[in-house]
Amino acid sequence: MADAIKPNYEQLKITDLHAFYGESHILHGIDMLVRRGELVTLLGRNGAGRSTTLKSIMNMVGNRTGSIMINGRETITTQAHHIARLGVGYCPEERGIFSSLNVEENLMLPPTVRSGGMSLDEIYDMFPNLYERRFSQGTRLSGGEQQMLAMARILRTGANMLLLDEITEGLAPVIVQKLAEVLIKLKEKGLTIVLVEQNFRFAAPLADRHYLMEHGQIVEEIQASELSQKQELLNTYLGV
Amino acid sequence: MSMIFGVPIAVLSGQLLLGLINGAFYALLSLGLAVIFGLLKIINFAHGAFYMLGALCTVVLFNTLGINYWVALFLAPLIVGTLGILIEYFLLRKIANEDHLYSLLLTFGVALVIQGVLTNIYGVSGMRYAIPEVFRGGVNLGFMFLPYYRAWVIVAALVVCFGTWFMIEKTKLGSYLRAGTENSKLMQAFGINVPLLVSLTYGFGVMLAAFAGVLAAPIYSVTPVMGGNILIIVFAVVVIGGMGSIVGSIFTGLAMGIIEGLTKVFYPEASSTVIFLVMVIVLLVRPAGLFGKEA
């Protein structure tokens, strides 16, 4: 991964992104930039448009306009199934574990999109529970295990930019802790991560930068170092 | 002659065999419907027309080009399957995001057009197609006479049904299909070419129908309208088995054939109604069908 060490490599650059579900206009001109190896969060209340931003990047919304550059390539007109091939791994909020597939089938389902992904052995090393339950039906796993599976599934593909939607939602603190450790490891590996997160305490120590969203717009960009100064602003927008 | 429940064994087993053969056709056809419904969420009203096309293709290939049964067994499903893929690509795909009623109407319309055009060309009187040489005659099993061709139909249908089940449940390609059935948007986000998968799946379902048509050509009367009657029963089979269930459609297809056959022995007047009676009962007791997942 020679290009991974290039400083300031723009892995994801979104300009004036508008997204629509049928008649409803959800995103109103998003601008954001994620450099390689960064971990960036999208913060905001429910309905602020954070999940829709991730879905728009994957071309899973009804309609989208503006510009989404991935690795310097314009993808606004790219078909959905070509976007993953650019090295993007998507973990949906509802986890998207397939009930008609067992754990290992779930794990093997997404095609490899780049070389350098984790092998099955490495994944089972990282998530021993998945190994023990590899022949169980995917949706028979506990919520935490399903979340591990949803993460592990995209690590296998070699994707070097991960879009993670609410991965800690509804999980026990010990699992959340485990997920934080996983994210730190992935960051050390040089992966780029965009994290939609409700749990600010989980996200704050991990992230390099935060984008604060409200009503389908980005209202503030906050560096990790500015967190304490902007605490009040965060409280207002997040309502914590 | 020995009797069971006051019915000669030969009569009983003869009707059972006929039932099993009808059941084999129900199974093949409902299997195709199930595969298509699973991924495309389309109720394919053109299925009977594709079945008919398989049979008609076999007859026409023989009459015009002298192509024999064995070649037709592969060629006819291939031709009809390709037609299915074209219909999916040029018609069904355009309305994929609309309400499912549209695709239902569209496939119904396609069936009417195909049947109408072919009726115009070939008329509605049945065309004859000879049973292939190797399958002429039969064997006396002692309690009944088993024509070789009918035995072949049952074996071929079972093998194809099992092969389809195996492919869907046990292979990587099958895992794509199962996953696509559950959440095709996410599959797309993983980088799987879902539109291609949809085309191929529709083509495959259509091929199953055409394959059934080839099997039917030597034993049923081949006419452009032969698909209409059987399709109604096959829909009942699909409803009984549970929409989209692979195992359900195979099992229910065979079972309904046998139930129909038995009814012919014991109460012939009800034989054409019995499947619908079963359907009503199943819908009352298990609305999702015998093998369907409760929503």
C-alpha cells in the first residue's frame, strides 16, 4: 500500500451533494473531505442525514446530484455495484446479516474488491466468537456478534475505506469496548473510516475529525483537538 | 385381482403414477416461479407461455430441422431462456421499481401476446410428437404397467429439481441468490452485479418452464394454449407451498399431483377441484403456505 503513506491523499471528496428519496429532499448540499487513513465521524441527531450521506456514497438512495470523488474518481453516475469495487466497504445501520446464510457464508458473501484484505484466519483471530459459531444461521447470533460479523465481512474484501453506520447501537458496553479496539487496529493498518455515530463518548477518542450535521447539511467541522472548546456547540446540536 | 379400499391395485397405482407425473410438472413449474419470485418479487404470469414454448419449440425444431428429442432437451430451454432474458431486460427491468401489480399485468400481457401469435400460426389443435425411440414401450411391474417414458419424466424432473435445490442452497452462486432475495440493495453495495443476477435468474426460471415443456411434448397435446390450464394449478401449488420457497414448491408440486391422482380414484368428480380445496385450507391454517416464512 505505497499510496497509503502519501500525506493528504484525498480518498473521499464530496461537493454539493443533494440526495432525494422520491419527492423528499434529504441532503442539502454536503461538502466533506476524508483523507487516507483518517477516521472521521458524522455526528448529529436522528434524521439529520448522516445515514443518508453514507447511502448516497454507495448510490443506495433514490437520486443524488453533486460530486462524490472516490480516489480521485467521480462516482456520481457510477452504478451501485461498481462503487464497492473502488475499495469501499459499507456496514449498514441494520447490520444486514442474511438470515438464509450461515455465518461463514455471510462472511464469504461480499466479493474481494482489492488485494490485501484480511484472510478468514485473521478474521477468526480477531473475532473468535464468529469462528465458534461459523455454521450458525446468521441472524441467530447475538446483536454484538452480528455487528462483529457485519464488520468482519467487509474487512475480508480488502476495502480500504469503511463506511460504518451506528455500529455501537444497542450493544453492551463490553462489546462497544471491543469495537473500539477493532477500530484502533484498523486505523493502525491505515484504513480510512467514516463513522456515523450516536455514541459521542465512543467516537470522540477515536476520531481525527468530526462533521456535525443538522437538517441535511454540515453545520460544523470540528478537529479532535478543538473538542473541549466546542463542547457547548456540540451539546446544542446533539442535545446531550 | 387384489384390491385396496375396494379399488383394484392396478387402478390405484396407475392413478398414482399419473399423479406423480403431473406432480413432476407442477414441481418443475412452481420451482421456476419460486426462483423468480424470490429474487424479482414478480409473479410470473408468462410462466405457462414459456412452458408451452418449450414444448412447441421441441415439435417445431423436429418438424423443420429434424432436431431430435435429446438435443431439444437442451436447445429448447436455451432458446426460450434467452427469450426470457430479453423480456426481462427490455420490459420487466423498466418497471422494476413500480408496484408489483405492473409486472404481474405485464407478464400476463406477454403471455397473451405469445399465445395469440402462436395460435394464429399453429392453430389450437394438438400437435403430435413421437416418444423418443429408447423410451417406447414399458415394463410390467406385476401390479402395474410402467411406460418407460413416464418413468423418465419423473426421474428427469426429480434430478433437475434436486440440482436446482443444491445449486441454490449449497453453492456460492446460490448464496448470492439467497442473499439477493433478502436484501438486493445491500448485495449491490457489496459490489455484486444485481441487475445481471436478476436477468440470469429470470432466464433460469424460464428455462425450467421450457424444460418441463420439452418433457411434456411427447405425452401431452402440444398447443399454443397448453400453458394456460396448468398455470392456474401451478399458482395454487405455489400458494400452498409458500411463495418463493424452493423446497416447498418441489415437495408441494409432487404432493399435489399425487393427491389429484388419488382423488381421481376415490371421487373423480372432485379431482380438478381438490388442489384448490387444499389451497383454501392451507391459507386458513397457515397463510404463509406450508413452507413459507411467517412475515
